[in-house]
Amino acid sequence: MAAYLVRRVLLMISLLLILSVAVFLLFNMLPGDPARLTCGKSCTEAVIEQNRQRLGYDDPPLTQYVKFMSGIFTGRVFSPESPEPIVCAAPCLGYSFNRHEQVLSLIVRAAPVTFWLAIGAFIIWIAVGVSLGIFAALRRGRWPDRLVLGVSLIGYSLPSFFFGLLLMFFVVIQWQWLPYPSYVSPFEDPVGFLQTMILPWIVLAILYAAFYMRLTRNQVLEVFNDDFVRTARAKGLPERTVVVKHALRAGLTPIVTAAGLDLAGLLGGAIISENIFNLPGLGALSVESITNSDLPLITGITLLTASLIIVANFIVDLLYAVVDPRVRLV
């Protein structure tokens, strides 16, 4: 177990380093002058050159990467020779010259919105998707099974933006059951928070739950054919014990894998849902940074999102031995 953990940690660190190089090259070594993107069309060459020096774009590529990585651990100072240097405290993911603010500060301000959106939707889609998947597997070939499969097909086929706009039009505008979405912290106004988040939770939950219905159903049916399940039934164990303790636990491995990666990806921002429901999360921040060609902000968000995927994959690997007794970490 200890050796496995060491190998997985070293692999994760290696992947994170490779990721940092890929993201840096992708957004900072593209053709064009990044310094020209830091100001408007009326910017003079003198201002562009000043911005290039302040943000370090005049350094060689290797020097830029070393400064970028060292800034994550020790902080960074932009334009130290100027009368007003820009101090970026560790962990420094860069400085948004368009917004005149640290990239990490912008991410930290938007992250709670995305966090609550992802966690709420995750709880709903796991509860609904896994429960209905088990329900369909236990009634294979009968009308409840066909009904669940039909509902999952419809839910998986509907684009999230279509369903989101549909809910906005009828629930908020036409019937006025809920006020227009305006995010507020759950610690400040719990009722307002729920009124704002319930619709985006439903939209994301329907999209993901449709997939987990089919995945759970297929896994449970596959495990039902294994010898240990037939043995458990032959011993006279209650059907509930056979399904929950034996079949479901043994079939959880792909479900845990998909759930971990889906949650990590959603924590990086739900672009469509956040924009439809006016949520100032990482998804909306990503769209705004791309629209404004804010390369430091784009780099920071991309690096954070991809890192979440890698870390989630590491955690999922460790959970395998917990959810499936047939797996042993060597």
C-alpha cells in the first residue's frame, strides 16, 4: 500500500509538471504578441512595450516559465524596477493586466459559486442516477426498466442550454415561481441561495443522472452474473443485502471513476449553466477572460481545472480498494 501511494504521488507530480509546461506553452508561446492584448486598440507602442516589460514577456521562454513556476511557490514581483512594482503573493498564478488584479484573487472570488453549483448537482445526480439505475436493473425487461431507459435517453439527448433556457422562460419569466437568478452566499441568505441554485442544479443533474442511470443499470446487471452473487443468493441472503452489499459494491468501480472525474471537471466551471443563470462562477469567468483575451487569467483557470482532474483521478484510484473488495493495492 505504501509503495503504491508513493508511485501514485510521484506520477501525479510528474503529470502536474507536464501539465504546467503544456499550459504555459499553449497560451504564452502562441503566434502574436501577448503584450498587445493587455490594452485597447488606441494603445501606443510605448505603452505596449512598457506592459511587455512589466509582465515579463520580454524574457526568453525558459526564463518566463521558470518565473511562472517559482511564482506559484514563492510569489512574484512584476516590473521590480518601476516606481510602483506589482507584488503577486504566493501562490501566484499570474497578474491580469486587464483587470489590474491577481489571477488567484479572481479565481478565489468565483470558485465558491462553482463549488456550490457542482456539489449540489453532484448530490442530486448521484442519488437519482444510481437509485433509478438499480431500480431498472432489478426489473430488467419489464416496463419500469423500459421507462427508466427512455427517460435517461431523453435526458441525455437534451442539450443543457435548451433545458436551461426552457426552465428560465417558464419557471422564472412566464410563471414567476422563482425570482430572476442573482447569486448570494448561502451563509448570508439561505432562501435566496436555494432560489438561485435550484434551477441550475436541476439542469446539470438531469444531464448527468441520465448517464449514471444507464451506467449503474449495466454494472449491476453485469455483476448479477458473477459467481459470488449467485452464491450469496444460494445462501438465502435477503435480496436487499445481495444487491447493496455484494452486487452494487462490486460494480461501483466505473461509477466511482466517472463520478470523480465528472465532479472535478464541473468544479472547473459549468460554462453554459453559469451564463444562463447569471452565476459569477469559474465558467462565466472563463468566458469573460477569453472574450477579453486575458491570457494570464485563461492560463490560471486552465491550469486549475486540469489539476483538479489529475488530483481527482489520484483520489479515485485510492477509493478502488474501499468500494471493491476484489481490488488490492500492491
